[in-house]
Amino acid sequence: MKNFFTSLLLLVLVFLCIFLSLEVCFYSSEDDIGMSFISSFRNSRFFSAIANHDSAYSYPKESLATPRKYVVSSSGSARTCIYNSDESYPRLNDAIRPVLKEWLSSDAHILSQKTLTADEFRSFLSEDVTYIYVNYAVSYTPTLFSRILGIPSGMRLSELQSVRDFFIMPDFEKYEKDVLEIFALDDTSGTVHQFRLQTELAATALSAIANSSSVSEDSFCNFALDMNLDKPTAFGGNTPTTLLAPYVVILGSFETQLTYPVLESKNDFIHSTDTFNAIVSAFGYNPSSIRKRVYEDYTVFIENDSTLKLWNNGLIEYSAVGDAGLSLIDTTDTYEELNAAIGFAEKIWQIALPDRPFDASVTSNLTDDSSRHLFTLDYYVGGVPVHIDIRDDNLAFAPIENAASIEIENGVLKSFRLFIRSYHETGETYVMPSSFSAIDMAYAATAENVIPVTIGDLYICYSEEANSSFSSPVWAYTVFDKTYLIKELSYENNAD
């Protein structure tokens, strides 16, 4: 019997060696073989079968801890913007992320810290300094941000209300080579918290910054503050009513034009009995006993205190009333609720499209400490977000504005919407107008405001609307975290 188990163990080990060797040979690149080896194994069907669900790779969860972009400024050179979809991003991120994690840890060697006003920090940046700007897609409470990066305590940021943006620089106080200065911008109060961190990672981080500072036409950028677009300076006797937030990134020059592919949007949700039954079961219903009604545009499953609608257009919609709902997790901890919400959305996605990755990221700010949370996710294609605005003329369903929206209270799911979509390049491209043209149009759209408004972000996204199977790139801007598309700009359409 002992020999039998020994032989069986050896057979399993030989199988694993062969399997992992094939994964490396066929799915790994020479430049990235270490990480590809691990990632391909973790994402394989075999690993998923022998590991628990939480161990599987999750794009939405991973993106929470991943900065949306870096801006690198090396002394004496122009700034360059590196998005998380750029080829140079992974190596830069591999050098910067450990610095943030060490800084947040309880045993970090903090030499000093102080608080600056926004203007004090602005004047500091005007000098010829080397730094990297770290920008996340959403705002976090300090505790939640620390936990997302794997640090159980958020005490390092206890004086801040919300965080999204950071700057990392060499030590300009005493010029010590093993010291970095980290600036955390409070997204709520506007204050800046400065920390001097002594770390063995300083040399690696500064080397990565220097190696990433090469500027091309596509990556060259400025901050709005470089052009005083964040200050109400009068032009021709008129004070503009629209400002840009200081760290809005303005890509390129007046002549810069960026090319983006046009996407085809597809609803690949197959309405089969097996799929319906699996989804119904996932929401805690019994497929054989629940009341069911079939209409022209959707199928509805009804309980006394909740309903589940499966729409022909790819929308999966659940709602519960009163104290009812689906228990996702037995806790009121926001971090755990967020993970449970994302995990449930991924579960429903995998039932609907079992062979497709759920390429969506959280887009709602994570700064609400109340007992009821609304988490939203949006699709990303090649690092570019997809802005969804689907409205029914007959008001049969509420407007669809996100890939997913998940409302959870004290660990219980109260409402859920998932809009099933996949995106594919058509072979056509759009040449986008410059960011300065987008700024002019944003100014024009907000010029009539009596109260001055501040544009919080400016970026390119894809637009998905009703009655169109194509998603085109457009410029967008945000005011008070609400997104507005600039559709008036003309685009040059090219066929590849």
C-alpha cells in the first residue's frame, strides 16, 4: 500500500512538471518568463479545479491595487505619462508598488512627516525635480486602500480622509540615497501629507523612474497646473467659470493626434434553459419551483420579496425589497463586502460567458463608510474604459450606465445589474483630436454655469449607446465624478 501511494505521488508530480513546462513553452514570453509562468499556472483550468475560488486570478480585484497611470518627471526632461495598458508599465509598477506597501506597513522606517497646503506643494513641484506621480482610478478610505495593498492596518494614513494620488521623489532635504519622500494627497481636504521613508528600495525605485522618463509624442504630457489652468486667471477681462483640477493630465501638444480602434459590441449571452437555471440557482432560488413569466423582451422570476429579470439585450437584473436579499457574506466589513460583491459578479459572468474573462474594473469611489454600499464596475478594452449609456424609449428598464452595479447592505445583496457585453476590434480606427481641443469643448459646454466648476479628469473612453453595435472612442471629462462625453468633436475615420 505504501508503494502504491508513493508511485501515485510520483505520477502526479511528473504530470505537474509536464503541464507547467508546456504552459511556459507556449504561453510565456522570454522577457517575462517568471511572471508568465506563475500567471499561466494560476489562471489555468487545472489550477482552478484544485484551488479554492479566492485563489483564482481576478482582473477586477487586481485592478483595485493597480494605479491607473504614472507620470514620470526626470530632472531636466519633459514629463511622460504611462498608462497601465502601456508596455513599459509592468516593470515600473514592479518597482513602485513595493515602495508603497513598505511605506504603509507598521514597521516602516519613517524619518519625519508633516502636512503641507496644496499651494505649498504646488510651489515645490514648480522646481526642477525628479518624481513619479501615482494615480489610482478611484478614491479610497485610508483603511481600505491599505488593505487592498495587503497591509492590514491603515494607521499610516490615519490623518487623511480619502486617497487617490501620490508623489514619490528622491530625498531633497538631506540628499540621502536610501531615503524617498512620499507625498499623499488628501482627495477630500486638499492637504498634502509628506513622509520621509528610509528604505532599501530607494535605488531600485529611482532607477525605474529614470529609465521610464523617455518622452515620445504619444506619452508627452503636462499637468493642468503647469499651464495655470487650475487657477481663475482672467483673460481679456473675463474670469473663466471652468477650471481644471491641478493634476489633470493633458496629453501631447496642440498638434498631437492619437489613434484608437473602433470596437464592435456584442451580446453573447445565450438564453438556454441550463444557463437560466444556473443563474436562478446562483441567486438562491429553486429553478423548479420559482414562479416564471416569459415576455417578449425578458424573462422574469418572481418570489414574494424579490425578482430576477433576464433581458434579451444582455441585462441581468435582481432586486429585493424590505429586509429580503441574498446573503453574500456574514460581515459588515467594507473590504470583505467589496470582495464578495466582485466575486458574485464574476460568478454570474462565468455562468453567462464561461470562456470569457470579466475585464471590468471598479469605478465607484470607495469612501463611504455607511452600512449600505453601491459598487459599480465598467468594462475596459486595452486599458480604455467603456462608457455605457443605454436607455429604453418606453422606460421598460432603468438606464444602463455601468457594466455592473451591485448594492449590498450588511453583507446582503439588495440589488444587482450586470450588462453582458464583449468587444472586438473592427479594423477601423479613429484619429482623435488633441486634448486641447477637448478642453476647449469642455469649457464651451460649461461656460454658462453661474457657479465655477472644476473638471476633475479628462480622458478618452469608448461610448456604447442604444441602437448601435459599435463603440467609438470619444473624449470625456468629469465634474463632481459625473462623466460627460464630448461628442461634438470631429474625428477622422480610417479603414485599416
